[in-house]
Amino acid sequence: MVDKITAILSKNQKLQNDYITKSQQLSNVLLEEAINKNLLQLKQLLPPIQEQLERINTEIQEILEKMKVAQTVNSGKETESVQTPIVPEGFTQVLIDVAASQIDKESNSHSSASNSPYGASLWFAGYSGKKETNSSTFAELCHSQNTSVRVGMNVAKVGIEREWFNPGIFVLTKDMFNVSTSRVSPIKDYSEITEERLSDMSRSHILPCYPVAMLVAKDISIQVVTSDQLSNTFSATMEEHVSHGGGFLLFSGAKSSSSSFGSSGIHTSSTDKSFNIKITTPQIIGYYLQATPADKSTIMDEISDDEMAAGFVTISKFVEDYKKLLQAMNKNNTEQQN
């Protein structure tokens, strides 16, 4: 029954698309004719028609998205594939399948202040409302060895260009003097990214790294699958989490009043043995960072005796000598006037 309805809707969609295409062609022809014959009145009527066609096209796209969701919910399958049916140009499809018990295990995230533990709360993307209840509910599910979490999405790497920013300047720091006590990046040369380098970069440096690209994800599908029947408590907890704008894993959720598909771009559905989350709105899930070359500049207050002998002085010494020079010049001018 669902397949028949889907086929009918697809046929109607094709006819509707043909109608819109012909209408747009007619609109363009009429606009050209109006311009050629200088028919001002007809020309003024065309923009509203074109605007209406654009609105209809937008509504059709929204209906198509709802059809996809409805087909998934009513397909009758215990589980669905997180694989996206279409991969847009410039995007790459990524599929992840991991045991839920792995997410429940405590992992460490290195930071400059401390090592922060993450457990079941990682699943809820840092959501704070009723955190204990949510975490315990997911933890109970993770005890099952046959529970897995599947993620499917389309991702694209988008480069960041800054015409005003030329990172090549950082390679020339060995020929520079630094009037500050802080360095742009670590002074030590590193050939690769290591724990030691990350630890060094996390200290008080001005610009230890900078983003060169961002990773954008869209058409995100998240699925929790278990061999046992999902409890109503788990489904209700997930629904409430979504309704409060909560996210999952590294994906953020939009604020919405319900979990149904809408302008929020997030939808949830469930079967006896799976819980499904679909996020249609594109979002940035990560950045590509370029480590800044080693800062080899000379700190002005740390000049060696050899450099002093070569004529290098600190800022304070320069100011002091300059004052003495001005005083000597004033004294000389006064003596000449007398």
C-alpha cells in the first residue's frame, strides 16, 4: 500500500515539475515579448507570477522531504538504512557503525586545563536538561552487547580564503624582533602533529594554529539499533531531548516545540528495535587546522651580550638613549644662542 502511494506521489511530482518548467518557460517568453513590444502593463504582471512559481517550487521541495520521512516511518521495516539515496555534487557519503558500548566507555579529551571525561553524555552532545535521567537511560541501553549506533551523512570540505591573511609571514620570524613576551607559536620545530606538540601549542601562544577549511555535513541520519525491544522510556527520553533543542553526538539540534518534521530540520521516528533521527539542516562539524610555523623571533628583553655589542638594544634602552640625545641637542642649541 505504501509503495503504491509513493508511486502515485512520485508520478504527481513529475507532472508538477513539468508544469512548473513549462510555466517558467512561458513566463520568460512573455517577459521577452513585453520588453520587445514595450507592453508595460504585461511586464508589471510577470514578476508576481515568477515569485509565485518560486514559492510553489519551494513548497514542492518541502513536500518531497516530508514524503521521504513518511516513507521511512511507514515502511514497516524494523530498521532502515542510514545511507542517503542521493549524494550531492561535491559531497562524500560517510557511513559509521559502532557498538553503543564503545560510546558509553569513558574517553579523555585533552585540554590546556585538564583531561575532561566523557561517557554517556557524549551521546547527548552536552545537553544539560535532565542530564542524569538521559544519561542513565542511554547507559542502560549500552549494557546490551547487541546494541549499535549507525550514522550516515554527506560531508564536504569547504576551503577558507582570506585575501588579507598571508600565513607566509610566519616563516620569516627568525628575522624579526618581538616587543612582547608572548610568542605567536611554539619556538620548537616540529615535523608532525604529536601529543608533545599539541601540549606545547595549548600554552599561552597568540596564534598556534589557524583554520584553513571547514567540514560541512548535511542529510544526517542517526540510528540506534538493538536486538531487544526498545523501552518506551528510551523513546520518550529521546523525543523530549529533541523537543528541547538537544543534539546527538557531535551534531547540534534546532530549537523546536515538537519532534515532528518542520522548519527545525530534525525528525525522530522509532520501531520496536530501532530509534531513528534525521537532521536535514547543514551544519559545520569540524575544522581543518594548520599549525603555525615555529616563532623564531627575538624577544627584545632577552637580547644576548653579543647582540648588544652588535648594536641591538631593548625598547627601554632605546627610549633612554633617545632622551639623552634630545637633552644634548637642546643644550647645544642653548649654548650657540648665548
